[in-house]
Amino acid sequence: MNRKKALELLNLSEEASNNQICKKYDNILRQAKFDKTIDTKSVCEAYDFLISNYKTENKSVTKMKFENFCYYHLKTVKFITGIVIFISLCIIFISLYIKSNPKPDLTIVFVGERLIYKNK
């Protein structure tokens, strides 16, 4: 696959930037969920070809992939980290509460007379 054919598949111009390529790719994949006539395999190949040949300001493709991964999955990582911190704090506070409080005295005190009736 050459660059011209890949740009044609994604309906982009020759001057398309990396950001435009990514946006167009995302839009086409969203449309493909509902429109089964779109050939997603060829669109993915075109996208991979364009991204692998595109370098920006001393950024390698692996660094760009890592940045994309961080951008899309950072919210999930933050959420899971927050849950882990919350659960660990709950465990710490519960253990401190249990250690600091004395055991309750559950003895029963009767004041006054006790009447016990025996049925005969």
C-alpha cells in the first residue's frame, strides 16, 4: 500500500497531519459499527501505514503509541488507584478503631427482687 492509496481510503488530503489522520480513523471506525459496508481491515492497514511512516519532531512511533495509551487509559488507572487507596485507608482506620476501643462489658445487672414463678 502506498501513501496516496492510504490517504484516499481515509478521505484525507496530502497535507494531513498526524492528528487529522487519527481523528479521521476514529470517525471511520465509529461509522463502521453501524455501516457494515465499510471495510475495516483496509482502513486499519491504511492507518497503520500512515502512522508508521509519520514522524513528528523527534518522536518515535513507540513513544507516540505510549502517549496515546496513557491518554486513553489514564482515567482508568486513576480510578483504580483511587479505589485501592480508599480500601487501604478503610482497612487502616477500621484496624485502628478496633485496637483503640476496649472490649465492651456485657454483664447484666439485676436491681431489685427477682420473681420466678413455677407452674405446678
